[in-house]
Amino acid sequence: MGLQGRHVARSAGAAGGRVCCDDGRGCAREPTGAGRDPTGTAYPRSFPRRRTYDGRMATEFSDQIDANRYAMHVDGELVGVLDYRILGDSISLTRAFTVPHHRGKGYAAQLVEYAVDDIEKSGTRRIVPMCWYVADWFEAHPERSALLQRRAG
């Protein structure tokens, strides 16, 4: 399906209405006016992407730069996001969210691992785990603690 952007308007079928994202229910964070992509193509930019195949399910990760979040799609459906904020030489991972009917499947852990790997590849930023889930993930993976921002003092 190749969903790259945060908000891609999709036809709602016979009703003729428009919905945001792939879940068919719309989205409270839908952009307004000038923020929309009138062509219906992917918006905002999203780099880089990684596809994996877990059995028969296609899993896709992306860094949606314009939205300041990492996203995970399974078989074209958005299953989770990890919001971040860049502050100088650090990146704060502020919120991990998994779509409720996809919770308990380990998707959040996979998404955090992808984000940590991506941040580590850049080699220039340290991670500030503002989200409780990300903090717990680092406690479970002490071998990755070198990436954490150290407090002064």
C-alpha cells in the first residue's frame, strides 16, 4: 500500500466522504487548509523506511520527519507511533501509542527498537526517554544505555 505520510485522505466508498489515515474512522489530528496535500499523495515526508516480513504479515517502519514521529504499519494499517522532539544534540522520545485493538502484540517494543537503532545510526544525538514505556524499554535493554542523555551533576 505504501502509506508514507501521516495523513493521506482515502475515499470512504459509497458514502463519498473522506477519511484520514487507513483506519476508516478519521483522525482528530487531521491537518486543515494549507496543510493538506491536495493531490492525495503521501504527506508529510517520511524517511527512511524498512520493511520486514513476520510470517505472512508485512511490517513497515518509518521516520515521519514532518510529523516528528516514528510510525509502524502492519499490512498497510497503522498500528503504532512514537512521538519525538529534537532539542540540540538530544532527542526526547515523548509518547508511544499503539492502536487499542493492536495492543499486547509487542508492536510498541518493535517500534522503540527501530527508533533507537535509527537514532544510533545518526551517531550524533542522545536519547531522553520522556515516555514511561521508553524508559521501561531501556531498563529491559541495559546494553543500549550508552545512547541515553546523562544528567548534569
